Amino acid sequence: MVLLDSCWSPCIWTDKLKSGCVAIAYYTVAMSIVLMTFIVFDMSGGDSTQLYNPLFEADVRMSMQVIGVLLIIYFILLIASAVLLVLGINKLIRGMMVPWMVGFGIAILFQLVFGLWLLGGYYIYLYSVLYTFVIWCWMAYNIYLWLVVYSQYKVIEEMQSPNIELLWP
């Protein structure tokens, strides 16, 4: 069942799911590049003491380096899955859309858990509530984008499903 018929968000306006999914793939690449740059900045000694920072409270000597490398590898894989998403939409191959949906779903799950961790660990600071609210608003936007791609997935699935007619009752 197709959930959405178009992609109407603050950053992406289109009346077709296909062009919306391509724009979402570009958004994924841009977001990944910005976050990788931010992580490299933190790993090279930048300021990682802000509550909204994904590497907040990471040890500069060891854990930040390990987690930073893992996050950079994740974002490179997310960029590759965005390329696969565009190819899958253009060639009508649903299987090429699945890596993006899984990888982006992991990002959404991270935003949820990180917000809960901020609230649970730093609830006495009002800023942590504000940062959690902002992170969850971004998460809600990412959920909407995931639903757009899922709807395109379902459109392709319905196009490819066979129509079987019984000739003999």
C-alpha cells in the first residue's frame, strides 16, 4: 500500500515520488558529507563539548578515534546506498533501494536513542531539552523522507506484481 503520493517537505517540493526520491538521495549525500567533515574536525582536536555533538563525551585519545572512523565508514556506505537508490529507481529494481532504507533507518534510530540519552543523562540542563527537541524534529523530517522512499518502493512493487486471473474456477 502506497503511503504518500508526493514529496512535500520544507526542503524538497515535488509532486512526483520519483523526483522526490532523487532529491532525497542528494540530501543524503550532502548530509553525509557535512557530518563527515564535522566528525573529522572533532577527531583532529576540534571542540566536541557541545550537547548536540554526536561525539559528545567521547575520549579524544581513544574512543573518539574509533567511533569517528566507524561513523565515517557508515556515512561512506550511506553515500553508496544513495547512489544505489537513484539507480534502483531509474532501473525499477526494488532491491537496490533496500540498503538506503536500512541505512537511513539506522540514522533515524540513532537520533531517537541519542535524544533519549541526552534527556536521561542531562535532564537538569534546560539546553539538553532544547537540543533533544531539535534532534527529534530533524528525526521527524528524516522519517518523512524515509516514508517517501518507502512509498516509491511500494509503487514499484505494485507495478511489478503479476496480475493473475483464474480461467477455470
